[in-house]
Amino acid sequence: MKIKYLLTFISLVALGCATMTPEASNVIVHTQISSLLDDCERLGNVSANTSTFSKWSREVALQQAENDVRDIAYHQYGADTVAIVNSDNFMTSTTVQAIAFKCN
């Protein structure tokens, strides 16, 4: 019986976590445009939207949207860096807007 409760708990904890692809985990995140990006090539804008009606809290939804921006930047542009320029955490959704860069 204890194993059943343990497995249920682990499943619930796993559902509450933001996910990230291996490619996205290699994309560096800057929270603002700074002089650190001066030598980088600006590739384009990216954005991601995550619903807060899903299984996530607003904080986890924000993290998931940031992870999605990293993944989109990598797959759309081959970016290795993103600079987040705006994030909106609304009642029903979270949106993150960023600029993709190639720095290396």
C-alpha cells in the first residue's frame, strides 16, 4: 500500500515540473539586453505562450514558456543564446518574448 502512495506522489510531482528538451538546455538565457551580447549575431524574435489552465501553477507556466522560447530559438534559428525582453503572466496564460542570438 505504501508503494502505491509513493508512486502516486512521484507522479504528481513529475506533472508539476516544467520540461525542457536537451537542445534547449544548451541555450543561455539573459534577462535583459546587455553589452555581453554586443559581439553576438542577432537572429530574430521568438515568443512562446503557455496556458495556466493546464496542470501548472503560474510560476511553473512561466518557466515552461521560458523553456519553450529556448527550444524555439534553437530549432528556428540555431541560436545558442536568448535575451528575454518581455514576460506577461496573465490569469489564463503566460507569454514570453525574446530575441535569439548566435554568440559562439
